[in-house]
Amino acid sequence: MDLDLRKLRYFVAVADRLHFGRAADELHIAQPVLSRQIRALEHDLGTPLLTRDSHGVALTDAGRQLLTDAGPLLASAQAVRRRVTVAARGSRRLMVGFRAGIAVTGAVRRFAERHPEVLVDVQRIEWDDQAPMLLDGRIDVGYVRLPIDETGLRVIPLYTEPRVAVLPSGHRLAGKEQVTEADLAGEPLVWHAGPSNHPTRRPHPDSGYRVRGVDETLEHVAAGRGISFVARSTTVFHTHPEVAFVPVPDLAPDEVCLAVPESRTSPVIDDFITAAQATADITAECGNYEMWRRGRRQAG
């Protein structure tokens, strides 16, 4: 029997909340209806997905596996809907996502020379948006920074760039030309709640402040809540009067890649990837730290 996506969405709502009442409210359906749909899904799959007793609701092993697999499946279905809608309108549009500090202008211009009929739109994405926005069709191709969950994606390396420390302006090392990671060992780190193997986390305790983007990072660092690290290109596009950026040559470099859904097969996307690869050196140069410093001195 084919898997019913509506029942699957209902299951995910319950599995995320482990509460039938709250899930029913979120879905705007009656709780008995939701319970019947979950039982029907269990019947379809031939196995219990949830246990229900006086202690509450819990996932079975099969339920945990289904929850893991459901996200990409539902995202893929939503992406199909979006692409069909775009095709029905007869529009030719490419949505390109990019992380902070990555300049996409060079690739867009080169791509436009070959495809003047395609409208290229761009959208800023954050670390937790990278994979979901690609998988659900909100963006067609993304300039991403590793690490990223590569499940269902094709990830193409572009270039690496050094990272710099983000320090409060009054920090003891804020005026240095450069520092080592050992110089900063033990400093609390403002970080995003990404993969636990992130290379900048190990020598630093958790400051307790999670952030989504560069602006939040700079505000927390300026307030003295910890230090952070960003790709040096980020310093070209973002500044803060109470924050200093200091190079850390021995820090693992930031890796910039292109990512597209594995399910997408499009000559237009392939041509954009070619344009992005051809202009990768120019994109990387936009983050040149010495260029930024010279520009700041000249502006002053």
C-alpha cells in the first residue's frame, strides 16, 4: 500500500510533541480524528508506531525510524508541489540561497550572459536553513558553509577561507594583529546549535548563548557574553563598533560549497553551478581580509 502523506504529516505532528491533544490543536482537527488516522497509518505499515499509557506517548523503534525518514520525504513532496506551481505559471526563475559573507554577484552575472530569460533571485539563509530550504524547494541552489546535513543533497566544494575571532572591543587580545586558538582557550563561546563535532567548539566552554546569524553573534559578543569565530569574508559585510575581528591562522578554515537537491536534474541549475565554479576565485577574494583593512584605512 502506498504511504499516505497526510497520515504521515499527522504522525510527525504527534511524534514531535508526544501529545495527541497539542498535535490535534496544531493541525486544527479533532483529537479522535487524529487518533484514528494514526491507527490507520499503523495498520497500513503493519506495526505500532507509538505507545500510549498512563505515562504519556512514546515512540516505538519503528516510530523513531519513520520520524527520521519522514522529514526528507515530506520536504520532497512539498518541493514537487512548488516546482509544479512554478511550471504552471510558465515562469523561469532560479532562487539562489547564500550564507553571510558570500558574494554571489559574479556567478549571477556570468549565468545571466547565457540565460538572459531566467530571472535569478537571491535569498539570505542561515545555518539551520541550509538543508531544509533546499529540500523543500524554497531555494534551487545554495551557497552553504559546512557542516551541513548532506542527506538528499549533492554538495560541491568551491573554496576555503580563513576564520577570524570575534572579540569584544575591550578584550585583552582585541588589538593584536593575529592570535592562536591556544591564546583563546577557555574563553566561553557563543555558538549556533549545530553539529557537536564543530571544530571551534572543543577548546571552548559553552557560553549558554545560541545564535542563528551574524548579527546576533556580534550583539552577544559586544555584550561580553563570550567570543565567537566567523569566516573572514563575513567581516567585509558586517561590522560592529564594540567588536574586534582578529585573524586566527591555526584555526580550521571555513569551507564554502554549492548544494543542490539530489533529485533536481536541470540544465539551468547545472549552468549556474558552472558559473559559480568559474567565479569561485572572485567570490573568495571578496573576503580578503587585507583588502578590507586597506579599505577601512582609506575610508578613515
